[in-house]
Amino acid sequence: MTTDITPSNIHYDYSGAAVLVTGGTSGIGAAIAEAFQASGAEVTITGTRSTASDYELDLSKYQYLQLDVENTESIDSVANALPRLDILVNNGGVALPSLGLDESDPDVFQRAVQMHLVSAHRMAERCKDKLAKSALPGGASVIGIASMSSFFGMEIVPGYGSAKTGLVGMTRALAVAWGKHNIRVNAVAAGLTASRMTAATVANAEWSAPTLARTPAGRLGEPTDIAAPVLFLSSAGASWITGQTLAVDGGYTISG
């Protein structure tokens, strides 16, 4: 079973909105960027390579900025390069075991927390003043990409899971602090979603079969499954929603 959701049938009007999607060159980030762009937004994406032309994909419809989420100066540089901002999607990063690294090693654990939590907080703080000037209906938004590891202990990703758990707490804290600035802060907790980062997991039946068996929707996620809720949470229709983490997982978290 597959989804028939595409960026072209996710119907929102973001004409003129300025959006930053970190890690927007592949997977979930690319789907989010494409959905916003198809809805009229002016989208900036970040990636790890020097220029957009270094990628095999055609990224010409976006503004591209290089970002190293482990480098504070790089984060500051991206935030400073934006003339204005209405929506920040903190998506950049990678589960380090997918690169063959062991997150139980304290140094690798620290990298994972820096990559997925500390960097997201720094980017949000550095973008705060621009977000506070937004005239977007429903207010400006910060959207974090959380995970099932925000809710469950997963032995293989102790650093990633700890960071994604922290992201849920950060979402609540910033929502409380920034409501007075007309900035809403929410997160989407993605279930097992097909992407370059999860390719090995999806292909490994020992991992994917139990997840699929527990998922009432009967399938694993596609990047567009995550993009659509991100656009909703950033919209005027969600103007009274802040500090929340929405599980987008085909029902995995509620299945006994």
C-alpha cells in the first residue's frame, strides 16, 4: 500500500511566505520544501555541500545555503543570511548509526545531541527576531521534526533518541516563551518513513516487519506524509495550536 499524496494536491496558499527548511535536499526535508514551494512560498533550503549545483537534483527553484548543524558559526551565518522569515522547519541532521557510528560512544552521543537538539535551538533563537516580524495569518511558526524515538527507547539510537526527546520539551518551552511574539512552536513526530537515512532500516525485514505489523494504516511512511501535517501546523487553520507534538506514524503509537 502506498500514499497518493503529492505536493500538488496538498492545498494551502503560502504565497509570499518566506520559509526555511534545514536539510531540504533529500527525504522528509525535500518533501516539505517542495510542498511549501508548490503552495507559493519562497523557500530556502540548506544542505551540507558547497553549492546547490553539487547535488544531482535540480534545486534551482529554491534559495540554497550551506549549513553544518554541528558548527555554531554556520548556523548563525544561515540565520543572518535571511532577509525575512515566516516559517522555520528544523529538519537537518542524520541518525549517526546510518553512517556506521555507535551513538553509545560518549563522543558520538554528544554529536547527535548537538546535531538534533542544540542546533535546532540555536537556529530558532537566531531566527526569532525575524519570525516576530512576520505578518503571516495565524502567526509565524517553528516546526521541529521529532521521531518515534521521542517516545520510545531505541537501543541503536541513544543519542538521536535523547535529542528527539529533548526536541519535544524544547517545543513546549519555546511555545510558552514565544507566544507573546506571535510565534507558534510545534513538532511532527515522524514514524518510520522511507528516506535515504532510513533506507537500510526499511530494507531490513527484521526491523521493518515488526513496525509494519504494529501500524494500523498498514504501510510505512512516505516523505509527503510528513510534509502535509507540517503545512497544516504552519497555517492559519492551526492558529490556536502551539507547543504540541503531532505523531504522524500510521497509528503506531496507539497500537497495543
